[in-house]
Amino acid sequence: MLYHKNGLFIAILAIFFIYGCSSKAPISQPSYKSKTPATMRPYSVNGKTYYPTMVEVGDTQKGLASWYGPNFHGKKTSNGETYNMHAQTAAHKTYPMNTMVKVTNLNNGESAVVRINDRGPFVSGRVIDLSKKVASDLGVLAKGTAPVRLEVVGFGGKEISKTAPKNQRVFEGGNFMVQVGSFRRYEGARVYKSQYHGTAGYSTIIKEFQLDGSPIYRVFLTGFRSEDEARDFAKSGHIDGAFIVRE
């Protein structure tokens, strides 16, 4: 969803209590990812870039649900659709577009299946922004927020059984690696590859690049399930100078 800055603090409070919507901020698409399919496309909000992550049928998440409606009805969603506040849709920060999610209100046990077609909410602690219809069905409309449990139940607008083949139950959001070393000589890269292979359960690979007309060999740790996992490892201090990259 496109997020807009508000002027008066009083107006912000009024909108929140009337509509239960989360605050909005501008979304931009990083130009260097312009060829990425829309369902996987990274985007930036308030200086932070978000990447769709790998998800699997059965994955769960807990947090607060909010909702958005009249102010955005008829406007474009992040995947280019026209937002319909009466449809079974929702916004999520990192689930791939068209992921099917079962949302359960932990206060009353009511549940509904929604399709992710938008991005947000960008408010701390909130994990999903529901359409007005879904918020009404789950009993979230009046209060504006509610604690929920999310469960991935399918992709591409279709629900998928947990017993389906694994390649049908997993949706790749991107491949993330952590660079641990860079060498002019292949032998140095090979030594690093051997030294760090298996660190924290991750594998190492060597990739050759060109720098100033000469080859340079970079060593990466691979096997991270998401951007956050790779970033957490890079910041953990296991390997000095490590940093995250995306294939």
C-alpha cells in the first residue's frame, strides 16, 4: 500500500480511531532490482529495504493485525492490482505476492484465508493489514487491531496441502549470501572456503568476478532462508568484515 505523511497530530488520531488503519509511508522500488518479478520485488520504506522471503506451507507467525479501507479503496496495491476493501486480501511486508494466508484472531478464534496483494503494515509489532471485509469477519474492525496467528496455506491464489511435494509447498523469495572474504589469488579463496565451510551449519562457495580487468575470488556462506537470517549472521561477529549480498 502507498503510505502518506499526515499533517496534524489530531488528524492522525482521528483517522486511526475511525478506520483502524496503520500509518502509511512512501514505497519505492530499488532501480537495481527492476528486472525482478513483481511477486519478489524488493522495495524501500523510510530508508529500509525489504525483500520477499522464502516461505513454506505450514509456516506461522504471530503479531498484531490492523486493517485499511475507505482511504485506499480503488487505489493501486503494491503488485499493481486495484485495492478492493471488500475482497479477501491483505498486506504483508515480506510474504511473496499471492501467498495464501490463514489469519486467526487469537481473541475470539475466528479465522479467514486471505491473499497477499499489498505491502505493509509499517508499524512496529504489526504483521498484517487486512481488508475491511476480512477485518469485519474476524472481529477486528471496531477496535482497529487484534493479536493474530498467520499460517501459510498456499501460493498463486490457491491453497496447497501440507502433504503435497516439497517443491509445491515452498516459495523462494530470493537467495541471500554472506561474503566472508575476497582474494586476488584463488588459493587464498580456497583456504577460506575450507576454513569456514559448515560454520553455523552453512556452506561456502567461491565466485569469480572481474576487478580492474583482473579476476578476484570472493568467498560466500550460503543456505540462509531469508534476508533477516543472513543479516543477523553478518552482524553476529562470527566472521570479521562479513556482509550480506543477494544473488
